[in-house]
Amino acid sequence: MENDPKENLADNFEQRPNEPATRNDLRTLATLVDRRFNKVDLQFQTMQTMFKEEMFEFRESMRKEMFEFRELMRKDMSDFKDVMRKETSDSKESMRKDMYKFAGFLTLSVISAMGVFRAFVR
């Protein structure tokens, strides 16, 4: 290519390595430097875009994980409440049975004591 600055600059330096640089040489060099900076800037933009995409994916996965964790905790708490209700109802039922047994024992004891007292009084 005739107008490729890289080629022109290389040709100029090979043909005249000891001569001072001309304005055109400096323009060519500035164009090369500008192109390199543009490439670097493009790479930074590409990396920034990739980083933003990764952050978005990370945030979405964290939201999903947190949602699943909350749902699991809700389910576990619901199961725990069900178990506690069952245990509470079981313990209440057990307490009622014990109270009835005690009431029966107390009733029989009082009736027996009254019978013994009545027999003693007669």
C-alpha cells in the first residue's frame, strides 16, 4: 500500500537512517502512535464491556441464589412450624391424658378415703 503510514515510515528510516526526521515523518509517527492508542482504547472498551456483562451475570446469579435460599428457608420454617404444631398438639394431648389419669386417681383416692372414713364413723 502506498499510503500505509507504517510502510512509509519503515521505508523512510531504511532509506535515510542518519537524516533528521521531517514533518511528514513526525506526522506518520503520530498517526502510528494514535492508531496504537486507538487499539488500546478499543481493548479497554472491550474489557469494560466484558466486565459489565460478567457483573450483570454475577448479580443475576446472586439474585437467583438469594431467591432460592429465601424459598428454601420459607419452606424449612413452614416445615418447622408444622412439626412444632404437631409436637405441641401431641404434648397437649399427652398432658390431657395425664390430667385425666391424675383426676381419676384423685377421685378414686377421695372415694376410698370417704369409704374408709364412713366405715370408721359407723
